[in-house]
Amino acid sequence: MNIQKVTDASFRKYGKVLEGYDFTALIREMKHTPVPEDVVYVPSVEELEALDVAKELQNKGYGGLPIQIGYCNGHNKKLNAVEYHRNSEVNVAVTDLVLLIGWQQDIEDDFTYDTSKIEAFLVPAGTAIEVYATTLHYAPCHVNESGFQCVVVLPEGTNTDLNFETAAEGEDKLMTAKNKWLIAHEDAAIEGAFNGLRGENITIE
């Protein structure tokens, strides 16, 4: 698969590179977070949210809405699933990483998605990006064998456990957590997920 850059014009429909923030302290604090052999996601980390840049992200990035700052770390080379939210997500690459992303508008009426439409983008270490609400995404892929580390900024409560009933049909069947709609590949065997990805479970070599 061709790996593009987030500075390429082809990334513009998916998101943009963020300028004007100082993420030095955030990246330094992330060095204390674990990098397992699989993938770990933690929605909210108090030490990250206590940093000065957190208030700046809340006010400038999310218009004053309450936010959470967590991380996704580990080792991964596969697509496995795609998810989307009702809002943008901010990612800060602590290490080099590759994002496999697509466009929500390409989801079919039956909520299936053709994985041949997925594109790959390199996010260099130290780069922050806004990933638009209409961008399908999931866990990053590592570039180096030491794994990947990625800061994840979202509105407060996103990706936390549901505390209300959802329907078993329509878009509701994709909801696996608050503000999280997910379409999985059957090869990933994600418990409780709707297996709507059609085609190859893309692997980054």
C-alpha cells in the first residue's frame, strides 16, 4: 500500500496538521506510558489533562467544550476495524506512526464498507493532526519495532461505556461505546462488533 504524508493535499479531506500548539510537555509525559505487544487505549489520563496545553486544546481546539486526553499505544500492522465520532479527534504522534483512514461518506446503505477505499498516511513523531468527524479511523500502525505512541484528544465521555440501550438495527447497531460507531472486519473477531468491512483486512508491511 502506498503510504502518503499528512502534509500531502490528499489528506485535506480527512483532516489537517495543527500548528500553534506547544506539545513538548505532553510528549514528555507520554514517555511514561506503556507500549504493549498488542494495543492499549486509555480515554482519559489525569497527568496529561493537568498540562497547560490541555486548556489550550479545550478552548482553541474544541471551542470550550470539556475534553479528555488519553492515549493509544502498542504494536499493530492491521486495519481490523474503522470507527467514527460526531466530532473531530486530535492526535499527537509521540512516535512515527501510520494511520489507515477512509471516508464516512463511502459507507454503504447497509453499513458495509469496502476496504479497498482505505488510504495510509504517515504521521511523523511530534506532529499533531485534527482528524475530521467524517474520517474513518482506528488504531495506528507502528513504523518501528519499538511500537507506537499516540495522544488521543476527544470530547469528554467519548469511547466510555454505554449507559443506555441501543437498537439492534440501523446505525445504532454500530455503536459500541459513547460517541463511537464501529465497523469491524470479521478477521479481527471483535466481540459484539458489527462485521461490515468487506475485502482485505489491510496490513502495513
